[in-house]
Amino acid sequence: MADRERTIVPLDEAHEVLAAFRIDPNSRECERWRRDDGFRQIDFEDVLTKSGSVLGVDWRDCLYDPVEIVLRQLHDLGIAATADLGKEEDQGIIRVDGRSAWIKFVAGEEDDFDDVIAAVNGLIRPRAQYRRFRSSEGSDGWWYAVLSNEDWQALEAAADRTVRLLFSGIGVG
């Protein structure tokens, strides 16, 4: 935690990331946390969580709620996806472009939501990708960001240091 409080995301790279996640750099959240030298990493991540391209999952969540957000996020990227979860809404099938994957997440069974995201990434890989916020490693929740592959590539070209600082790949080769 201390590193996230001391690490500064430089303004030039922060602006590239904000643009990729469609966050207005003049928004109230940005104005609140921006410093002359950039953003503290912990504050910058908080700003990013306001993006519609970011998914937060608590270990107590039912699978249904985050899957509904995933479906909306994929739709926003132009990717048609559906899900058919069982009666308990804690496992089922997600479909993208005629391909499907089994997903399961049951609170209290030590399931890892990374497995759900890895399955989704396997279906959307040709077009988009979810990445996990590094800061969620070892916590009781998960944060993910989804962008088209082209947007990830452009972001890496413009702000590689910050992308590597904030995100790690899930289930992609």
C-alpha cells in the first residue's frame, strides 16, 4: 500500500490513460487528485474506477451482477455476448460470436474471479481484453479494465510504464 501512496503517475501518461478510459481530465475526480507532478497511484486508480470500462468485484458478489456488467461492457465495445446462468446464478455459460465458455463463481468456495475473466478473455481475445489492476492482487476483491486490443496497444505505445504499473494480463497468451 505504501508504494501505491508514494508512486506518482506522471501527468502526460495519466492523460493518455484517462483518454483511453474516456475520463474527462477536467472532471471533479481528476481535479481533486491531480498534483503538479501527476497523480499518486492510489488516487489515480480511484479515478479510473469511475470509468464504464472498469469492473469491480467483491468476494461476496453473486456471479450474476458482475456478468451483467461484463455483458454491457462488451456491448459498448461492439461485441455481442450473452450469458445463461443457472437457477442459483453462480455458474453457467457465457457466449461470444458463437463460442462459449463455462464460468463459475461462488462466494465462500474460494473461487477466484480471475478464472471468470480468463474464460471471457478466451472468447474476446481477437478483439478485446480484460486486464486486472495489480493493486487487487492479494485483496478480497478484484478490479479489471477492458479495452479493445487496439486501444491497449495504443495505450502501451503512449504510456507503457503506467500500463505496466497498473495492469496485469489474465488468461492471455
